[in-house]
Amino acid sequence: MGTLMKRVHALPGSTSSNVLARGDYPSEHKAVLTLREFERILALEVLGPHHNEVHSTLGKSPAAAWRDGLAAAGSMRQVDDPAAFVLDFLPFEERVVRRDGIHLFNVAYFDGALAPLLDRPNRRCRIKYDPRSMDAVFVELPEGGHLRVPCADLGRPPISLWEQRAATRLLRAEGRRGVDESAIIEAVEEQRRVLAAAQLSSKAARRAAARLPDGQPVWVTPPRAASTAPAPAPESEMEARVPPVATADAWKTDFLP
């Protein structure tokens, strides 16, 4: 981890390991990466140089040590339920299950499968959520496991928790004492239009766009003429060494190609 962290702290905008190590380095001014870009760089660093360079203690690369260990063990232990494994690490809030469903961050979630929970004396449950896309939440059931509960408004576009909170702040700043779900969606859609118009003109707009759920069209740029389209860049040596990741094997991650 020491070698890896040294390389991470070499990235522009690093805050270093502590205030003293940072000194007068202007981290905010130098920062250029969004969180998703940093995650991608970290994944490439681990799967590229870190795993393929000879480790001083091992006397071989971590990738070679992994292959040797796997050959000796004969098999690799797998997670029994990848989706449940991810859910165990999601943030959560406690909410009471009501007849009209669950209310979280000013948005209603409902599914008929919640009905059995209404007969329990204690209807307060952990509600887990993925901040990157709030189109559904996951109710931690008393007997174990989770129940996926979608938005009550199935026509609502997927938005991130950051967008949801930003829209709520905007509406309250406009003097709305009661913030309803439809007003949040309208505000989010307007914010997306503003971000699209901003394109890459500012670091703040670029960071905000990185917080949108995957697949949301945000940046609007004029189409490039076919005659002036640049040739595709060749894969770097590091990229070539990164194994392909199937969507089913990388559930809810940001490392999808």
C-alpha cells in the first residue's frame, strides 16, 4: 500500500497524508480529476504497474504471486451473492414503513411487497441506497436479505443523491417551505440543461456532471465532421494489460468500460 499511496499523492490536487505534509500546496487550485476519473486511474494503477512490477519482499510481481497461490490452492473462493455483498457496504437511513411506502430524501418509494412489514409492531427498517442513482432503495428485512423498492413514480428519471439535494436546496432558497417530489425532478432537469449549456467551461460544472447517474446525456457538443474526425488513439500498454470486466461481474461499480 505504501508504494500505491505514494503514486496517488503524486496526482494533481492531492491533499497529502496530513496537513503538515501538504504544506502550502494549493490542492483545490491544482485538482483536475472528478471522483470517477480518480477511480479509473486507481484501478489502472492497481491492475497495471502495481500488480505487474516485481515486489521487493515477494521477489516477484503480485500478479505472479497470485497465479502461484491460485495454482497451489486449486480454486478461488468466490462471494456467494455479489449483489448482497455490495448492499452490505451501501449507506443507509432508518425509516418507518408506511402504507404509502417509504419516504427518503423527499422522494416516495413503493412496492406491494412491503405489505407484510405493516403488520409488525416495529416498522422501522434500515433503508439502503446507492447515492449514484436514487431510482430505487433497498429495505433490509428483519429476517435477512433486502427488498428492492422502486420510486413510486415509475416514470421519474434516475437522478443521483447529489442532484436531489442540490435541487432541494435550490427550491428552499426560492422560498418553498414544502418541497415535493415533482418540484425536485423539475429542478434537476433544469439543472441538467444548465450543465449541458456550460459544457466543459468550468471545473465546477465538470465535477457536477460527473455526479450524474451513468448513461445520462449531459454534455452537448457539436458533431464533428467525418473528414476531420481524429483517428482512434492506440491503447496504452497499461490499458492493454487491464482485463475486460463484464457488467454482470462488476455490479454497481464505476469501473465499467
